[in-house]
Amino acid sequence: MRIVAATTDEEMLHTIIGAQILGGTMDYRGFSNMKGFEQFRAACSAGDVQYSNLDYGFVEQTENLMLPDCAKEPQFEKAYRLLNLSDHEFNAIRNGSLESLGEDRTRLILDKALSWAAQNYAGWDLYRHLRDELGMSNEEIGKTGFDLDEFYEVEAADSAEYEVEADYGEEL
């Protein structure tokens, strides 16, 4: 199956369908070529075209969407909004950067993100998420108000000392 045409004009649609029937690629009421076309022509003249009588053809009818209709369809609204952003704004969104937002808006978004993490993770899992996914240090975690010091791991400066101690008993 393939798309043959898209139109908002009913007369044009009937012309296209008629051409398909004459060409033998569609049937109307089980007939193709001139016999099917005669029946289709009679239905057009009577104003009684039934698209369900088409074989090997399908007509999908939909409302004619105009630009103001974008607000009604979230998928169109999002695409329209993204198409009309400046390159800088689009790249900031695509790359996940918040730098194009104002300081207050950025803080609000980050506060909500931390609140979400606190609602969806607890204890060790929250600590690992803040450390591994967000790259927060123990000090930053404490400053944001999370009481997770029982889970704190030794930070990078201390971890080098730990590695030396672990290698202490090895022969060289």
C-alpha cells in the first residue's frame, strides 16, 4: 500500500480516485476500469460516494489542521515550538543545558529534580543516584539538605590512600 494523494478538495479527491479506477489499480463495488468508473461516476453525480465501496484503495478522512490547531495536538505543538526556536535555544534543549534559562528558573528546575530523586529513591539508592548520576560530592549532598552521611564513601583524595594500603602486602 502507498499514499497516492492528499487533498482538501473533494472534487480533486474524486478525480484522483477515478483515475485509479480507470487505471485498474482500484475497484469500485468490485469493478475496475470503465465498468467500475461508470459506477463511481454515477455515485459522484448522485452525491453518494461511499469510500467503503473501494477495493485496493482506502480513503482516510481527517480534519484539515491549520496552524492554530497545533495547540489542540500536543505532538504538533511540541514540533512547532521546537521548529521555531533559535539554534542556540534548540541546541541547549537538545544537549540538556539549562544555561539559556534564567538563574531563578534553573534553580526551580533543579530543586524539582532533586525533589523527584528524593521521592523515588531512598537511603543508599538515593546516595548512589546523587553521586553517580548527578556527580554530586558528599559536601554538596549535605548542603542540599539530604541526611545521607551514613552512606558517604571515601572521596577521591582519600581513595588513593586506600589503594596504597590495599597494595601494601604485595611483593614487588
